[in-house]
Amino acid sequence: MKNWMLAIGVFFLTLNTIQAQSVIGKWKTIDDETAEAKSIVEIYEKSGKIYGKVVDILRADHKKDICSKCEGSEKDKPILGMIIINGLKKDGSEYNGGTILDPTTGKKYKCYIELDSADKLKLRGYIGISIMGRTQYWTRVKN
């Protein structure tokens, strides 16, 4: 009985460790200028690609913001619920080949993401080559 309980404990510990080493999950975004927490983005996998959706806006005065500077189908849509990371594919330790939308400016950028640590996500958006861009670090939201 003791061995069985130990095996179950090890299984759940391993499961938590594996989950913590994935980009899948909810991440808190941080404003570049104010260092304030802005939103929660849920990163998920669909058909072998990675996407990110705004699931919460943390600043009360921005909860109903729309993407007025966006183009195309995102124009004048609510930021809450918007998919901002599109079509990233796993390439070694990073995910790339897709885009990220900055709802504040309405601009889309190429991007890549990778885990900096189990609870810290490095995200780089750029135009052309990755040297011409900016990096943000998001923190994992603990349930």
C-alpha cells in the first residue's frame, strides 16, 4: 500500500513538472513603459500550432478597450477575447513562424517565444530579423 501511494505521489509530481515546462498555460503580461501587469493571455495548442488569447484585462479602466488601431478582422473588436498570438510552431526549445498582435498599436509582428524558466516566458516581437524588435517577459499565472 505504501509503494502504491508513493507511486501516485511521484506521478503527480512528475505531471506538475512537465506542465510547468510547457508554454501552454496562462501568462501575465507586463507593460513595457510602466512595468504594470496588463492582462492575462492563455497560450494553447490547436492543430499542432500555438496561439494566445487575452482572457483577462487586469486594469479596470481598460477592460472594455477595443482595438481601434487594428486592421482587418480585428478592427474595432474588443481586446478581451482577442487572439494575439497566431500560428507558432515548435522549433527546438522555441516556438516561431507565427505572429503577435500588439493591440495598443494595432501592429502585427513576427515573433518567437521560449521558456526562460518554468514560470517565465520570453517573447520577442520583430520586423524582418529578430535583432530589430523588442523582448518582453511574461510570468506564469499559478492557479
